Amino acid sequence: MNDADAPREFAFELALCAHLEETTEWVLSRQLGAAVDRSGRRIVDVVGVVPGPDFEERARITDRSIPVRAIESGVGAGEAVSRYRALRESWRLREEVVERAIDVGFFERERRKGREYLRRTTRYPDGWFEGLVGIENKPDLGDPGALSRQLRTDVSLGLFEEVVLATESHVTRAHLNRIPRAVGVWRFDPETGRKEVIRESTSLSTESAGVELVEERPLRTDVAIVGTDEKARARRRIAERAYGKGWRTYDFPACAHASATADGRPYCAQFECVVEPSRACGSECTGYAPGSPPEVAADEHRDSRTSWRRDPPGVVRRQTGLDRFG
Ligand code: SF4
């Protein structure tokens, strides 16, 4: 083990995801871009997607992310359009987006007279999620970093219905005063999985325009107004990424001391704790003993514990016979 603080944040985050997976219906993911201007500018620690009435319809299409540019393109479920025309008329569509949409089973292709045509395999079920929860983890409030600014930005932008700060620290009135009033505060113990709601979050309006902090410089802060359409698009992108990504996104180390907890977190028997393999493990670790990485089926855990469905049958219609005209 070679990094003292980061493993704490990582272990805290994974324990919180495992807890939320057990206690809510949310689709959970970690470390997602959640800015509109440039989505990588703001990385949210944990995102909870609250399922809506069309969830099953969405789950049936694919277990991966459907590219949002394909959803927003002019390729519909009715009459097939030529690939050339679809790319020319939908400026959001790119070759790689088309290929990905075909790969995940959201588009299907047909060939007629040597030309390729595209069609959606199904309508996109917009109502598959009805809310987003953004959670910022700060196990140690004594080291807040840019916490207050990040939370202010999340609240003024309003991509999430709920914004929550999760911490392991004792939360004082002074801490609460520094955090925007709308932000909920949880105290969470990663060892016991006990969660205490210190302050309920206030529901944010996701259907009105928001204000995004674009750049902060001495004596000057640049902000951008984010319209409702842009916001809806960003929310869909976050929900789709969360659906495809999940939270068990780490590889297990090839170390004899590594194993997995029952819910699929990387555990080190040598140091008796959950570890972040990419930072803590490797030949530089003092406890490292070469071995095979534990076999962990992250997808199976996810499938059996949540409403996300692994490897669904898909909705591709079998256009038997169309290829004959190619
Ligand atoms: S699993 Fe192995 S490499 Fe990773 S922290 Fe433990 S002893 Fe070190």
C-alpha cells in the first residue's frame, strides 16, 4: 500500500454505493462527468438514477449506454433512412456514433440496392428515469478542498433533482453553514454501512434554465446560462452513462492477498481493508505477493442486486429477406 488518503475516499465511495444498491432502487454509477459546457469539467462522485415507469422498456434494449447523439438524431423507428442522408442531416450524428448505436442494438441497418439504410429498433423510452441524485463524497470535512464551490455549482446548474454531501466526519453547524442550503447531508460509516441523514436535501428544479460556472479566475468568474433543452440532453447523457457504466469499474490486482467482498469490492487480506487497486496495488506495495487476480463477475453482482438487466435479448427486428436486395 503506498497512498494513505486516497484509499479512504475510494473505500468510502464503494461502501456507499454498496449501501445504496441494497437500500434503494437506483441505478448507481461513480465518477461521471456532470457539466454541460464540458462534461469532464465536473466529475460527480456518485450518481443515482431513479427509475421511471418506462424502465423495463429501456432495460430490454441493451445493458450498455445508448449514445445520446443517436437518440437525438433524425433516424426514427418508422421508415429507414439512408445512412448517407442521416449523417448529412443530423449534425450530431457521426460514423462512430452510428456504429455504436448498431452495436448496442438501438439502430439496425438494412441494405437495399447496394445502399445502407438505418432505422431505430425501437422508440427511446424517455420516461425510463424520473430523477437524478448527485452525491459528493467528502469523508473528511477537515479537508474540504473545493467542496463548497462544487456544491454551489451543482445547485445553480440544477442537473440533479437532489444534491447530497456524504461524509464520515462529525458534521458541525459551521460545516452546514458553508454548504448551500439545498444540499442534503448524510453521515455514513463505511465500516458498518450505517447512514444518518443530518439534513434533507431540497428538491431542485431541473426543468428551468440553470447557471453553470465555466471558469473562475482572480477577480472574475465566467458563467454560462444553460437552457432547458441543453439540460435535458445533459441529464439523459448522465443517465445513459450511469446505466452502462455502473460502479464496479475497477480491475482486481494479481496479488495473492486480494479477494472480493460479497458485494464485489476489492479487499486486501494483508492490510485488512478495501483497497483501490490502481493506486494501492502492484510490485511497489510492501505486502505484494504475486498471484492470480480473484475472479469477480461484476455484471452478475449488478444483475442480481439491481433492476439493471445483463445481456437482455434486445429489440432488433429480424428483417429477414431485406439483404436479398443488396
Ligand atoms: S492486495 Fe496485495 S498489492 Fe494490493 S494492497 Fe494488498 S498486499 Fe498490496
